[in-house]
Amino acid sequence: MPEKIIELETKMGKGWKVTAQVREHTLVIDQASAGNEGANPLETFLFSLGGCISAIARMVAREQKIDLRGMNIKVRGEMNSDGLLGKPSEDPVGFRRITLDADIDADLTAEQKQQFLDTVCHRCPVHDNLLSASRVEHQSV
């Protein structure tokens, strides 16, 4: 299968607001203490995880012929912000723990729902990137 490339460009002006044009959508990231025009980067990150799992759930349900009426996901990230603020910390700069609770609206037993969620998470690219971190390269241009 050919490699799939996903690419976007973010733009930031004088303030904290960051935008990206993705297809016909303008995405906005901002800080609540600044303009509060969008979710902050960490909230957006958790939303990406929940959103990706939801999309993959729809795909898996279709393949397995499950009537998935809906799914609500609560994603919670725990972090110590010391590293983010430039202070010494034994904790990672990012989340030290992320928990995900999925309320699956389908005619499945509790065990079947867990198996379904396990399959979905195994196929979710965002979930996979958290378990097996991708190499990130950075440079100033």
C-alpha cells in the first residue's frame, strides 16, 4: 500500500492564537488566559485521541456488522506542568497518564464492548503513536 502523507502548516501572529487551514476547515488553538478563541494544544491533543478512536469505532462496527448507535469518550490527561514551565521535574513534560472511558451504545455485553474497544484502540493511529512514539525531527528554517 502506498505511504500516506498528512501535512499541514500552522500560523501564529503576535498573540497566542495558532491557526491551520485543513481542507475547508480553519482550526484554532489558543490559550484561555489569552484570547480564548479555541482549545489549548493539550486539550486538542486529547480531542484528537478521542476523535480518532470514535472514527475507528465506526469503521470497526461497520466491518463487524455492529449497530453502533453512538459512543461517548471521556479522555483525561494527568500531568505535572513543572517541565512545561521550565522547572526541574522527574515527570515527563507531557502527560504522565492518559485514561479513556468509552460509553458504547450498542447491543453488546460488557465483555464484547471491551473486546470491541480493544480492537478499535489497536487500530487507532493516534493511540498507536502514544504507545509507540513516532520519531519527531525538528529544525529551524
